[in-house]
Amino acid sequence: MIEVLFVFLFVYGLMSGWGTTEVGNMFLGAVLGIIFIDLAFVLALYRKEFLPDVMIVKKRRRKWEDLYVSEDDADGNQLGEDAWETVKRAIYPYYKR
């Protein structure tokens, strides 16, 4: 909410013409600096509190690796064998499954 308040104050100051005076220009610059500092604090808080949960999920083994990938396909497929089949597979991913 504080971020929205500062952004509203900055936009209101631009619309009112505060930037035409020397003091108003410095005030708008300070408000813009506060906006970025507040945004950096919000992003740092997000990285500290919420991002580790996402990273834990991404580190787990995916289910489809056990279900669909055989040992022969572990290294992937050769690129450029049949270009037309690659185009078909790109357009319709479940082609020949």
C-alpha cells in the first residue's frame, strides 16, 4: 500500500506541474528515489520469504522422468534427423506418443 501511495504522489506531482520549480523537481526526484528503495525492499522480502519454497519444488525430481523417459532416451534425441517430423512434433506435441 505504501508503494501505491508513493506512486500516486509522484504521478499527481507530475500532473500538477511540481517539476517546473527547483524545489518541486527535487521533491519529485526524492519521491521517485523512495519508490525504488521501497520496491527494492519489497523484492528483497519476496526473495527471502517466498522464493525458497519455489526453489525447493524445482529441485525435486520430476514425475515424468520416472514415467516416460527410458534409459535409451536419457541423452535426448539427435537433432536434424527428420526435419518434417520435428516440425510436426513442434506443432502437435503429442504426435506419435
